[in-house]
Amino acid sequence: MLEIIVPALWTLFAIYIVWYCTSAKHYVPITSTEAKMLWVLHKNDVRCNAKRWREVRRIGKIVGFECECGCKHIQKRPLVSSAPALRIDSENSMLAKLDSSKKASFERD
């Protein structure tokens, strides 16, 4: 009997750990500008006629918005996730890429 219960409990524990790592989420703070941009996107997507919105705060930080129409957006991320990769191209490197592409197009003509 015990040889059936112990593997079953370990299996349930493993399933719980997988669920916890993939489904459990925490709030991600955003700026007031980002919240307003999300609200404007909501208005355009849904064709909402609301004139006002309010910030949703958790522990003193803005985590989303709530529209007059009742729509509520909360920014969340899984507990176990890697940090997003930051890729910042400098303006000079972008201009160099543009210049090289222009030179290449002139050479083809």
C-alpha cells in the first residue's frame, strides 16, 4: 500500500511545483506614462467612450489601470522567468547601418 501512496504523493508534488512555476504571477510596476498609453490602446481597440481612468496601485507602485467602462488591466509576470534581454542600439550604429544600406543600393544602380 505504501509503495503506491509515496510515488503518488511525489507525483502530485511535482505537478504542483510545475504549476507554481508556470502559473503563479506577481505584479510588475509600470510608469504612469505606460499606464496612460495602455489606456489609450484600450480606448482605440475597444472603441471605448470613457473620458477618465485611474491608476491601480499595489504596495505604493502603479501596476495597471482601470477605465470608467469597467475594464481593468493589471501588469503581471510569472514568478519564475528570466529577465528580458536589453538590446539598445546606439544612434550612431543605427545611422551607420542606414548609410551602409544607402551605399549598397547606390552601388547596385
